[in-house]
Amino acid sequence: MQFRNDIQGIRALAFFLVFIFHINHTWLQGGFIGVDVFFVISGYLMTSIIIDQKNKDTFSFYDFYWKRLKRIFPAYLFLIIAATFAGSFIYLARDIWTLQKSAGASVVFLSNLLFSRGDSYFGAALNENPFLHTWSLAIEMQFYLLLPLLLIWVKRKYLSAAIVLLIIVLTAYTSISMYMENSNTSTYFSLVSRIPEFLIGSFYSLTFKNKINFSRLGNTIFASLNLLVLILSAVFISKDSFFPGVIALIPTIATANLLVTGNNFISDFFAKKIPVYLGELSYSLYLWHWPIISFIRYYHDEYFLSPGEVIFTCILTFASAWFSYRFIENFFRKKNNTTLIRYSISGGILLIFMAFLVPKATAVYQIPEVYTSPTFGMLSHNEKNIEIFGNKTSKNNHILLIGDSHALTIKPFLDYIGKRNNFSFSTVTTDGVLALKGVKREDYTSNEVKFYDAAQQLVDFTQQNIQKNRIILINSSSFIEPMSAYESLEKLAGSLRPDQKLVVFNTFPSINRDPVKVNRDYIKRTSASFKIIGKEKNKLALEKLAATYKNVYFYDLSKGEIFKSVPFYKDTLMYYNDSHLNTYGAISLGKEKEKDFMSFFTPVMAEKK
């Protein structure tokens, strides 16, 4: 196939759409469609190459796969090694496993499957993961495994019809799946949902081999309209759109039209020296820009980059991309397969070393886990298991603590007070979602559904323990978001036996950023400011509930001297992220509130209703 400079220019456009979106999604909310542009181009070019070789009877599966690996893998592996090394110093010990498994999934082109499962509850967010962008390369390599099979084994006269049928069926399936799940997160990373985008490029390669031709003016108008559609798609499509699916047809068909439009001004522009050069760099630019952005976000626990950080990101991205293109991409294009094999084996060994040994070498600089992660009461968290805390010899032992991770967080608080005030409590808690009947699955995003499903596995177990106890304590990050959680709490309150009591906590405050990332020590080092995020509506709802049901009692954990210097208390870190007290913070809260809490709780324990 003849090399086309204008396609390099379109690649450059695709990268800049993605780059702007990744720098700040509010600048270009649909810039992520740049990835879809890449997919269409790949489908178009690979189909053209395979069909051309098929017609000449020179196609070889072996040669095709090796050429794809030689084009993609060297710079890709170098990036993964470099990001793993840098991440070993930037990431906190609690998040190293996220870094390791992301690197492992990326190097074997399966990261899209990993990321489709969403964030871990306590770990680094996806937008702070340096390997998040590798999902698209994973899908591309997976598609390359399938495309030759389709193009070689299906007869030419049926091929276009088969491709159109696949586009229609898979697009319909994707759209229906997103509608049924009421979310697009898992579908976004799915190979099945992206195959139509590649196949649109394939279809145009087969159908418009001689391009679409009007007059030069007509071609220019047609190309301009399609470029306009592509830009408008980047402006108006957003993360809240049901994308991919039917909506993805708009920018992908527009891209395909650009690829097959004959002599026109737009193609001439894309074929100019600067767009072509940027297009040549686009693969390495794509590889390097995201780890730089994600590491900055992770380190400062701030999504929005400062102007200085934006400039730094641009300079470092282009410098890294130039190095990668000049010394890795171009180098391996001229080498044989044996060189690639040797490089891959040695690089793989180095990656294993980086992933497992470097974090151990940097462990001396890590913060003790008790300050950075939940460590207390974990055997009764997300498990069908009960733990008992407080004074275990006390006869005041018919007390149960339930709830989400905010209930987990106050286990040390209640343990401290219980040991000093002659009561014990049993407990079972869950991540993110209350293990109560009536909480609705549709109220949660696809990232949250896995926490909902895990909590539902403990609903019956939790209910059994509620029946065994006289006093039920419950805490949550929010009882009113979603409202089905509050409705379930009301049902629990209404189902209490006359001898049972329910204590609802208004939880401790959250803050606007993760202090562990910002401070990088358990002793106060930073001068950064932190803002308390109040939960007044949650408090009012719980006060109303307590006023409505005679067996329901309300206690407020959000007030106290301890919170005046959050996230530190006596210059020591008391939060392990932006919304959870660590063990030190929970015990410190217990020491401050012990007298106040017992003046509230002693009558609850003693009162017989």
C-alpha cells in the first residue's frame, strides 16, 4: 500500500484531541474520541495491507503478527519499564500492588480487562494510574489477532456484507448493554464494543479503494464537513454519553470519510511537514503523555494541573516521545525478529525486577501502614465473619456494629471506649454499600456495582446478626446518597423488636484531598491547606429518623476539637485518605469523645423499652 502523509496528519489530530482531554476534560469533554480515530485508521490501513497481500498471494500470518509486534512492542515495553520504575518511587506502599498488576496486565495486552473492573475501593483512582491508556493498545493488539482471520477466510464477495453485519450487530449489542447496565464504564474498555470502529475502517478500505471523488471543490467541502463533524463530536460528546455504541458511529464514519475523500485542501493540510512529523511521533506521544499526567495527579492528589504543570507536561511529553521515536521505534524497525525476541526477554526480566525489587528497596522511605490504610477490624470487613472488640469479658455484649467503610473506620474508636467502659461489640462491615435489604443496584455506577454485589452477599449474614443483638450501631459515609440506602435504613428502624435499639451515627467529616499523598509522612511536613467537607444533609436526615422512631438514637461524630486541624492531630496524620480516619485518628477521637459518648450511650445500654 502506498504511504499516505495525510493519514499521519490525521493521527496527529487524534493525539491532540486525546491530549487536551487528558490534560483537562473540561477543555474538550469529548476529546477521548481521538482513540476512536486511531481505531478507524488502524482498521483501514491493516485491511488495505492484508487484502493487497491476499490478492498477490503473499500474505503470511506469521509475518503480519511479527510486524505488528515490531511496530508496537519495543517502545511500549520501554514505557512500561520506565513507568514502573518511576512509580515505585512515586506510589505509596498501599498502592504498589495496583502499579504491579497494571504493569503486568499491560505488558501482555490485557489491561483493558483489568481496567473494566474499575477502581479499587481504597486504592489509586484510574485517572492516577500510569497504565490506564494502555487499554486502547491492548484492544488494538487483540483486534489484530482477529482481523486476518476474517479477511483471509471469508470470500471477497461476502466480505463487505459480513463486515457491515458485524458492525450492526456489535453496535446494537453494545448500545443495549449500556442501556441495560445504565452505565458505560465496563463497555468502554471492551473489545466487542470497539470492533465496529476498526471494521468501519475495514469497510471503507474495501468499498472505496478508488476513494470518493467529486471535483476538488466538492471534495474539499465534503472533507471539511466531515472534519467539522469530528471536531463537534469532540466538543459535544462527553463521558456521560452512552459511548461507544451508536453514538460512536458519528466520529468514526466522519474519520473514515476523511480517509477516502479524493484530492482536497484538508488532506493537503494534513500532509504538510509539521502535521506529518507530529503524526510520526503520535504513537510515542500517546505512550508518554498519560504516565506524566497521572503521576502529577497522584503525587498532588489533584485532578486539575496548574499552568506550570501543563507546560512541564507538554515539554516532557514531547522530549520523551522524540527520544522513544528516534532511538527505539526507528531502531527496531530495521532489526530482525531475533533482536526483538532478545529485547523482549531482557526487558521482561528487567520489568519483573523493577516491579518487585525496587519497591522493596524504597520501603525504607514508606510510611507505616497503620497511618495509610485500614488495618483494624479487617477480618470482619467484606467477610462472612464476626469479630468482637471492646471489653470481651463484659456482659454488655449484645451490641452489633454494621455499615460501610466508615463503620470499619470507627471500630478502633468503639474498641477504645468499650475497653475502658465495660462493653463489647461484634461487627461486620462492607465497602461502599450498606449490607441491607432494599438498597437498589440501579442506584450505583458500574464502578460501584461490584461493591454493591459484594455487600449483597452479606445481607442475610448481617440480618442474622441483627436478630441476635439488642443494640445495633450503624455508620455510613452517607445514608442519603443514594436514597434507597436511607429507605433501607428506615425499614430497619421500623422492623426493630421492642427490646432492640438502633444508634445511627453522623459520620466524621471528609476532606478535599488525600493527605497521605500530599504530606508523604505521618508527621506533618506540608503547609498545604485542607478543606472540611460537611455532611449537614446527612445529619438532618438522621436526626429526623431518630425523632420519628422511639427506638432510634442519633450520635454526631463530626464535631470536636480534633477536627480543627484536619488532617492532622498533634501534628500526626489522622486520615489515611480524603474520607477515612486512620487507626490513630479513630483512637484519638475516642479519647476526646469518651465522656460525651458514654453519657449518650450508657442510657441506651441500660434502658429497657
